[in-house]
Amino acid sequence: MNIQNYINGQYTNPISNEWIDNYNPSNGEIYGQIPNSSKDDVEAAYKAAKSAFKQWSQTPIEERSRIMLRISELIEANLERLAEAESKDNGKPLWLAKAVDIPRASSNFRFFANAITQFASESHESVGLNAVNYTLRQPIGVVGCISPWNLPLYLFSWKIAPAIAAGNCVVAKPSEVTPMTAYLLGEICTKAGLPNGVLNIVHGLGGSTGQAIVEHSDIKAISFTGGTTTGAHIARVAAPMFKKLSLELGGKNPNIIFADCDYEDMLTTTIRSSFGNQGQICLCGSRIFVEKSIYEQFKTDFVNVIKNQKVGHPMAEETKIGALVSKPHLEKVLNYVEIAKEEGGKVLYGGHKLTIEGHENGYYMEPTIIEVSTDECRVNQEEIFGPVVTIMPFETEEEVLAMANKVNYGLSATIWTNDLKRTMRMTKELQAGIVWVNTWLMRDLRTPFGGVKDSGVGREGGFEALRFFTEPKNVCIKY
């Protein structure tokens, strides 16, 4: 199946008529092509967005909200179709796409449809000076949104929804590895009555299509989620052009387990936080630190549970872990297992490519647990982004806190403890944008999302996203 760009409310072929193969991770086969868009396609998308901006930015908030709620409803109505497309395109289990990815995409549009109606300006009376100051929050204009392959529609909508809710028009690029649900979103937006040009979707490679969006002189803000290396490149290009930047980048997140935790709850959740979405979530707790007194018990139980996690075709109901997203990514993850062995790590379980009967060319890998003796090894310092976790014991709170913080990343952290004083100390000292205590990936869409250090710049979520996609203007009136 060939998919097309969505520009000015119409599906169009790339101007160059150049195409990129799209692979099905479950069997390694080409099942379609996507546009290899050039600067010319990005320029056409920009012109459509620019043309639509004046009317859309002046559209009453209630009308914008109504259209976005309709998009949310149509995503829900197309749950099966979208989930099947996401599973086929990404390799994740179908049940996961149905339970998480597609419902969250619908929730993103619904949340920001409602949030924009409550997004208030500030005013300040200057007592004694006979003056009042108020702040306008005005849309920026045309903005660029670039999203990753791990949660395709989930994160694509996470950027687009606040951008258009705030009155901007968008030039968006999904990952070339997982373009299908973004393609289908164009059809949904048209049915919902979103005016032509408000959302434009261009497909292609990061180094060409993405680069054209980032370096476009009239696209005034860039919201990007992806790897830290790519984020650094975007910053080097966009910062001298004085663009607003929101960069949600990598993570190497600690999962810290104290002996006083609720053990069964911790074990069940740690399975999820280690191998959910094949470990391809920037929030996965890939560095597991366990208090020494329960370390051996945890190691035994963790391995025994993982042995029963079914790796299989994404469409099979019994599958817990599906295919990795691409052949190069599978090879990269497998290479990290070899690096761990060279550094003295002990593979407790997994570490190999799997062959699934009937789908021999798919990108499958065993969930992998590696015991390490130091937190300074490469597999504990570099983001692997696959079904690989490391475990090691610790003795004191101070020791584990130091190890948790001794990485270049600072996206999230998880703590398992029932000690309130320890919780308060640790949550304050951990260098992370998000800290979960006795849970993982429990999200409230009103809260700020993002990291520190090499995990990015800025925050998404709630009013933070609406602030990013608007420019504040102070007005002072003397009376």
C-alpha cells in the first residue's frame, strides 16, 4: 500500500515522485511505500498552513474545541482499524495498541479540546499607579511537530493537539518507520471538519524532510521527540534561528527497589516497566537496583516470570512481547548484549534473536536480563531502547542515589518503598523530570512531562504545552 502526504486537506504524492519502502516488523517484508518528501513538499505544506493561519487563529475557542472533540470521537470509532495499522506498522502486540496507543491518541485530542477552554490569561492591577497589566497568549503561527516510532499515533497526537488547540497551524512529520496511523489521521481530521491547511502531514526521512522543517525560516517553533543525538542536531540548527524548542529526548531510567516495598505489586509492575512495548519506551526502567537483602529473591523471581512472557506475532492474543520496530534496531539491541558480556556482565536470561514459526524473517528478540557489577558500564550508561534490562544490588540509600544520578540522562525514575521519609528525601534528590513512587507510567495529562540533562529541554502536557505553543504579550494600560 502506498500512502501519501496530507497537505491542505488533500492526499498528494511527493512532488519528486520518490518513495521509501515500508516494512512489516513481524515478518520483515515490504508491505507498502511512503513519500520521500523534499523541501518542495515541506514548502507546499508550509504555504497551506500559512494560508489557513489567520482564519484558524481567529476561530472561536468553542469551535476549535468542538472540532477537536469530533476528532477524538472518530479515533475512538476507528479503534480496531487504527490499532491493527499500528500493530502491523510498529510490531507491538495488537492488544497493546487497542488498550493504550489508540485510546491515548483519542484522549490527547479530548484533553486539549477541553484544556483550551480553561487556558486563562493573567492580569495584574498596579495599585496606586492607576494602571492594569494583562497578558495575551497568542498562537505562534506555523509550527513544526516531529514524532518518533515507538508510540506513533500516541505521541504524534500529543504534539498536534495542543498546537492546533492554541490556534496554530502545523507541519508535522511522523517517523518514516511507522507512518501508517499518521496517514490515517488525515482522513479523520477531514471528516471532523478541521479546515484545510490547519494540519499538514509530510512523510520522509529525518535528514531530508525533517531537516527541511527544522531549517525553514518561517516555521517558528519545533516540537521534537526522539533520540538525544538528533535533538542536539536540531538545537544546533534551530537555536541560532531563535525558534522555540521543545525537545523530549532519551532516558536511562533507574528502577530503585527497597526491601520494604509491596513485593508482588513491585514485581508485576517491574515486568511492565522493563519490557512494555518491547522495551521501546523512553520511560522504561532499564537500570534495576535492588536492596541487597532481597536481591537474590528478586533475581530468581524476576527471571522465572520473564521465562513465561510469550514472544510472538503481534496479532496473536497470547503474545506479550512483539517484534522490534526494524532490522537495524534489532541488530543494535543485540549488539549491546555482546557489549555487556565483554564488560563482564552476566546474562541471566535471553540475549538472543528469536525465530517465530511462519514469520522467520521478523525482528524478534528474547527479553533479556543482565546482571552487572558496576553502574559505570556502557549498558548502564547508554540508552539501548529495547527488551534489555540490567540488575545489581545496593546497600544504602546514599549509594543507590549516587548511581541513579550518575548518567547523562534525567527523564524518569521509579522508587519502591513504604518509608515516607525516604520517599520525600529521594524524590527531592533524584535528577529526573518525573518520579514515580510505588507505580510506573501512571500519567495525568494535566501534569508537566519532560526531563533534565540530556533528556531534553522544555515540558509537554497540560498548560505547559499550551504555553509552549503560544507567545505571551504583556499589555499595560494607564487609566
